Amino acid sequence: MWVLSEKCRLMYNFAIAERRNARWNNIKGSYSKQQNDLPKIKKQYPEYKWVCSKVLQSVLKRLDANYKSFFSLRRNSDETARLPKFRGEGYFFTITYNQSGFGMTDYKRNTITYNSIDTTNYLSGANDPEYIDNDEVIISSAERFSAQENEERR
């Protein structure tokens, strides 16, 4: 989850930099342009291939909402309003799955099962991640566990 959160944080920061650059060059930055660029980003940076596209879209939607809020506050003469800021290392980014295919399967173990790329194989350096039927992720809000510790807890 921390690796996924880090990818979301980096995408958020990249999108802010892109919008600031567009504004500096008098070009209007928009959510739809950034969303349409996601396939190119995934080609250029293969480590993003295993991140669900809906998750990355939700990151961009959150940034777009933050920009809209900023401009709305400024239009209403709020001088304390500031542009969205970059998120630093260690910032846990909220991950939003707004698509079907995910569900809690074991509430006692906090296990989510979903159909996706086998992120374990992809993160360990496999060239071609495999799609599998039931990839399980164990989530703990109190502690971080390594893959080996998660396996031992099963």
C-alpha cells in the first residue's frame, strides 16, 4: 500500500508541475488533458503500469478539485487561498478505488480480493506481470508488514 501511495503522490506532484508550467506559458491546464496523457505516462514510466488507471484518474480529479477550489476562493477575494502544494516524501496519499471488481473477503484479516495485475510479481522485477483471478492484499492501519510477514500471518 505504501508503494501504491507513493506512486499516487508522485503522480499528484507531476500533475502540479505540469499545470504550473502550463500556467507559466499561458496555456490552460485541465483534468481531461492530464487524464488523456495517462497512457503515454504509463508507456514512458513502466512502473506505473500496475497502478489501476481509475486510481490515477482519482488523483488527477482530486488535484483538479483543489485547483477549482483555489480559483473560486480567489474570485471571492480570499487572499489567504494558496495553490495546491507538492506533497513530500512519506506523505500517505489516500487511494480511491471507484470501480467494481474489489471487495472485502475476510474482515477479520482485512483482506481485499480483486482481479488485477499480480503486483507482487511486477514489483519484484518480473518483465511481464500476469493477470490473476484473485490477488489478495492484506491491509493494516496500525503497522506496515513486509510480504514475508504477510505470508506468515496467513
